[in-house]
Amino acid sequence: MIPAPFDYEVADSVESAIELLGSRSDAKLLAGGHSLIPLLRLRVTRPSLLVDVGRLNGPLRSVRDDGDRLTIGALARYADLERDPLLLEHNPLLAHVAGLVGDPQVRHRGTIGGSAAHGDPASDIPTALVALEAELVARGPDGERSWEAGDFFRSVFQTALGPQDVLTEIRVPKLGDAGWSYLKFTRRAQDWATVGVAALVSGGDRATVALTNMGPTPLRAFGVEEELRNGAPIDVAAGVAADGTEPPDDTFGSAEYRRELSKTLVRRALEEALRR
């Protein structure tokens, strides 16, 4: 389909983008475009103005070492993150997940900030950010605000961002010697995950586990984490992976199928994390 008519403006700074967003109540930001453009073509969304931030450079595209964490510019592309030396050294989980998104074309255009702001519960990046307990930072008309990833994602395609907020950076921890894994099941290559699992393990019984496409947002598998803290073996802990989830029921898999699949993937992800 052909998108509904819209005006187009190129922002030359974050401040310019904030001002342009405030000029129309239904204005939308455009970065890599891989989330927004399909919605425009299907006329699921019909903004009267697109504000293009995809030409901004500098810190918005970089990965920086900030002591005990890394700061990633929101416009950093998946392809750059996949091979960024700082990320590969200090947070290989996120570098690995960036390399699993879509195909090479998508990874050379899509941005980490675009994925986070889109808030798709079937997307890989938001789940990794929840598992990492990342901090997301945005700038708006009232200045800078930040959220932990678990509070940032609110519902399907809904985040904590306001109508004039521009996501500027994402802060993730350095993983040190923690083991990690991200596994997802897809029916076909490059499909959205039927179910995905991000796992971080340190000390054998301390784990963080997050789930893709098991609810309206990426979800922490708190039951699994508690079982591991209490000394349960991995297969027992994985057995409660679906507790408290609300998986969709669609052509890619029933809700019950996803619940059972999540248990298998959580077990495999924890085993892989422990081997690293």
C-alpha cells in the first residue's frame, strides 16, 4: 500500500527534533525506518509529519566507555554494534543480539534506539536491555529523563517516551566474567521470534532471565531467577519460565505452545550461559 500523505523535515540536532515534534500532535520520528515505514505503508499509523533524525552523527552513533558501564548512542546501527570492539569486550550479549536482528540490510539501517522506542514485544533488542537492566535516556522539552529498561516498556508498542521525547542514549553494564546467552526460535530465517530468551549468569546461582514475545512487553522471568537463588537445578528452574506470562495466540504459535517452548529455551540458554 501507499502511505497516507505526510510532511517531511530533517532535524539538524536533538533540540531541533524536539521542536519539530512539538509542532504537530501526531508527528513521528524517523531514524532507520525499519519499524516505522511498514506501519506507514499499511496505514496503521498516519502521522502528518515525519521528523528525520537519521542524519545526526557524533555521540548519537558512538559506543563510549563510562567506567563500569558503556554508553551507546541511540542512533548506533545494529551492524556497527555487532562488531564494535568495546561492546564485544565488555557486553558481548548485546553485540550478539544486534547480529541476530533481521538480515544484513536491516542491520545496516536499523538503530538500537529505534527498536527500543518502537516497543515491539517480539523484538530482540528490548529483551536484551531488560535482562541487562539497561538505563534508557531521553531528552524532551523539559530536559533529560531516564528509565530502567523494566520500567521503560509499558505495553505493546508503548513506552515511557512522551510525544516530544527523543531517545538519546542507552547505558548498559560491563559484564565482566558473567556468562550470557540469547536464544530464539523462529519458524523461518529472519522471522520475528516465536519466543526468545536472554540469560545472564554469575556465580552459578545468580541469574537474570528475560523473555521475548511472552507478553505485551519483554518480561523478566522472576520465578526462574528465584528458583536458581534457592538452589534449584536448571531444569527445575526452567519449569516455571512461563509463570506470570501472557503469550500471544497467533498463526506463529498458540499461547500454550509458547509457554512450553519458553521452558525449553530458558533451560538451553542457562546451560549455554554457564558454559561461557
